[in-house]
Amino acid sequence: MSDPTPREPRPAAAAQAARWDEGPRETVVAVFGDAARSGAWLPPERLHAVAGFGNVRLDFREADLPPGPTEIRAFAVFGNVELFVPRGLDVELGGVSLFGSIRHRSDRKVGRKILDRVLGEPPAADPRPDDDEDRWLVVQGWAVFGNVKVTVVD
């Protein structure tokens, strides 16, 4: 009996894995402690945030994001990874939680937005500056007895 040949990875998965390995990347780790990035800082295009029995806080309100997507892989094992984003910054959030949570929270009430639309109030102006290129976050979270949380703040 011959050994079975290993299957080739799907092209999309292989391309994504290759893309993750190239270019600037940073890892922020908190084990039994805290790690944070805030104020004016330059996030890389790809960022690992790892919290094990600790907390990682990433504040993007004053961050100078590169054009296009900024990819964040958040791992929370008995810890928390918290991201604070300014209003108007788009966030794609996905992931898996086991005895934990992965959530996106805004400080504004969604019900008020719906009521404003029903009553015919004009929508608020988009607070994003007119940049040549759009910027957004893509967050993939893994939470095991921990939390990955994105909070929209002013």
C-alpha cells in the first residue's frame, strides 16, 4: 500500500498564509501582565495580540493606519484583548470563542439611530477624514476562557 499524497492547500488559504508571512508584522504579548499601544503610533499591516492570563489594549484613535486593511489576529487565553477604535473606522470582526466572548460594542445606542431614520432626521456626517485611500481593521479573534472586544469610542 502506498502512502497517500498530501492534499494541496486551497489557493485562497495558501495565498492568505503567504500574505501573512510577508511584510511588516508586530506581536504584542501579555502573559500574567498587561501590554498596551496608545497615543500616536504606527501599527503594522499585520499585528498579533496575545493575552495569556493578562490584558492587551490597542487604542487606534490616534494611530496612523496604513492604507488598506490592517489585519489583527487576537488570541485571548484566560485574558483579554481590547481594541478601541474611533467612530467611522470600519471593523470586520470574526473568530471563535470557547467559554469566552468575541464582541463589537459601540457607545451609541443603535435604537436611537433607527429612531432618527424613522423620524426623518438627517444622518450624522461621516467623521472620517477625506483620505486618498480607505483604511479599515480586519480582526480575527480566538478566545478561550477570555475575551476579544472591539469598542467604538469618540
